[in-house]
Amino acid sequence: MEQKSLLQNRIFVLLFIAGIFAVVGFSMFLTTVSWYAISELGSATAVGLVLISATIPRLLMMIFGGVVADKYKKTTIMFTTNLIQAILLFSMYLFVASDHLTLTVLLVLAGVFGMLDAFFGPASVSLIPKVVPKQQLQQANAIFQGADQISFIIGPIIAGITMESLGVASSFLIATILVFLSAAIIFPPFLKEAPVDESVPQSPWKDLKEGLTYVRHSSFLLTGLIVLIALNFFVFGALHIAMPLLVDVHDGSPLNLSFMEASLGIGMLLGSFILSVYTIKRRRGAVTIYGLIASLLLFVAFSQVPSLSWLTVFLFFIGFAMVFVYIPFFTVAQEKTENRIMGRVMSIIFLAMNGFDPVSYGIIAGFVSAGIPVQMVLFGLGAAGMLIALLVFFRAKEFREV
């Protein structure tokens, strides 16, 4: 029997469209708050504090986000979080428009915004294997990754143009509208998600312990978590704070920041497109490690580039390499994990991906505030990450064969 195209899968298509609106709005939020912190609040420390406040509450709630995703309908979780995030973005618009957005207010709002994402992320990723056949998981993950990157390309550009022509407040307002549209599209009665798999009634703590035990007994998942931690701490997390700092060092504008973020997204989009067409069936673990090594090599070179134009070019290749870490690992993890525990496993993976980001932000902001050039700090991070990647490559032979 011929398999249906993903484009004929109604729930998948609605998730795809809702995801585009949500990520465009979220990427606009990141670009806008980063530029507001560096331009209006005026320091590298402010950028670091804002990014840390958006991630630490998110990390604290991430594991429990997975527990919730396994107990309740994922579409309900996604709709609720999107709706509240839209309200928070509108609050930021009102604060900026009335000139009352202080650093304290921004830290609180960013913290709540990030905490909500701790519930949205595990729910959305664990919903994919529920609505897509296993044979189409890599294609589905690649399409979703591609949609994310299209959104991350569009979002910063819209934010940059809006801030240049209409101001910061208008950028928050447009982000509000987009996230609200995402919530409307993912309204649970529209998607009609299948019932949650039955599980043994137990306390959230026992649910959490079960998820941790499941991951601890899987050598593939444990090695993959180390790879994700290395990529996001030494490369992706560092880039979030490095880009606005480098734009400031080179006397750039919001458009320069937008172009850099868009270049990273275009690279990831191209990689996602390739993986949506070509399915990797063997040695997916090896592909994941090679992607990490390539990302770190490019990041080390990126740290020494002397102009905004060349920085933008290198970001394209870094983005391309990173996709070959995420998609193969996510696909195998989804194939090997039972649906009843999918949310908890995905939340642990998300935690590994993002758990050390605040440390990365703090290290870079701290060293830069102490007078050390940001380029030197980035080089040190890249070199340390390369040592870890090589160690994983030589020690994890079983992982490379998956």
C-alpha cells in the first residue's frame, strides 16, 4: 500500500503552519530584546542577563514539561503556552510604547516567556512521532527543522526592518500577532489529536524518575546528550550572545544583526532540505559526531574573522553543519523511544540542548565585561569544544555505528 505524502497529513500540515508563525514571532522576540538590551540598556552584561533570564526558568521547568506532555494532549499544551506568550509579548509592546520597559521588567517577562517554552518544546517534538509513520520521521523532522529556519530567517529580518523604520515597540507588536495566530491554528478542536496513551497513575516525581532511568540505561541517548551539550554550549548558545556583541564591536546596526541571524538560518535551511530529500539509513551516529566537529572547526574560524560581511558568511556554514547533528539524532531517538514516555525523553534531550546555555552567556558576558575581547573568548570556547568532540569520536564506537 502506497504511503501518504506528509502534505496529505492534515494534522502535520496544521502543525507546520502553526510552527512557522510561532517561530517567526519567537525569533523576532529574541532579536528585539537582544537589540533593546545592547542599544537602550547599553551593556554586554544587560544582554547576558536578559538571555539568562529567558533560559534559567525554562530549564528549571523543562523536565516537568515532558511529564505534562506525557499526561495531557500535546495540542492543548501548545495552544495554551502560545496564547500566554502572545499576552506577554503584547505586554512588552505596551511597556516599550509607554517607555516603562526597565531591565527588571524585561528580565521578569523574558523569564516567564522562557518558562512557557519549557512546556511547548517537549509537547511539539513528541507529537511528531504520534502523527507521522516511523518511515517518514527523518523527512518530518527535516521539514520541521526547515520551517524553523525559514522562520528564523524571516523573523530577524522583519524585526530589523521594523526596528529601523517603526521602532522597537512595533517589533514586539508584530511578534504578538504572529504568536497569537499560531495559537489560533493549533486550537485543539481543529487538530483532533488522538487520546493520550494510558499510563500507570503515579506522582510527577515518579514519572520524572522513570524518564531519567530510561535515558540512563540507553548508551545511545547518553552519548547523544553529550554531543548536544557540546554543540549548544560551545557553538549555538555562544552565538546567541556573540552576534549582538560582534555587531556592536564592528559598529553595525540592527540590520547587520538580522542578516547574521538570517545567514545562520539559511545554512540550517539548506541542510534541512538535503535531509528531507535524502534519508540517512546507516551510521547516523557517525553523521551526528561529524556534524559536531565541523561546527566547532567553523566556529573557531568564525571567532577570528575581522569583518561583519565574513562573519555573516561563516554563520551560513555553521548553520549548515549543525543540522547534521540535530536531525539524525532526533530521528533515531524518536524511533527507539516508546510513545508513552516520549515527552519525558524529549524534555531531557531539550534540557541537554539548552541546559548549559546560561553558563555560556555568563562566561562570555563576564569575560567581555572584564575587558577581554569577545573574539578571544569565542576562540577559547571553540577550542575546548573541539577537544570534547574528538574525545567522543574516539571513545563512542558503538554510537558511531547506529
